[in-house]
Amino acid sequence: MADMTVSCVFCGRPVNPNLRETYRTIEAFDRPGKQGGSDVVLRKPTGRYAHPGCVDMERAGINVRQETLV
């Protein structure tokens, strides 16, 4: 199986969706849990992927496309 690449939704660079560490966006239904957390059901992939580092920076509030300006 050849390596497939798509563009990262945050930085636009190639990312391999077949790697375990690659994040993917999903569409799903979410129901709040009784003790926090949530129950996520009927997950469907949307075809959008991201590098782990890009996700970490976005979670930290750093705009990935402007990282070189920091």
C-alpha cells in the first residue's frame, strides 16, 4: 500500500492520513455524560486531517499559519 498524503487543515503541508498519530476530524453526535465527559456516537470521518504538532499548537492558542512570527 503506497503512502497517501493530503493537506493538513492547519498548515497546508502534506500529512499521511494512514499514520496512527495523524488527527482526523469527525462528524458525530455528542451527549453530555452524568459525571463529566461525553458519549460520542455515530462517528463519520470528514476527510480532513492534521499533524499532531499543529493540533498541539492550536490547542495552546497559537495560530499555526503565523507560528514563524512568534
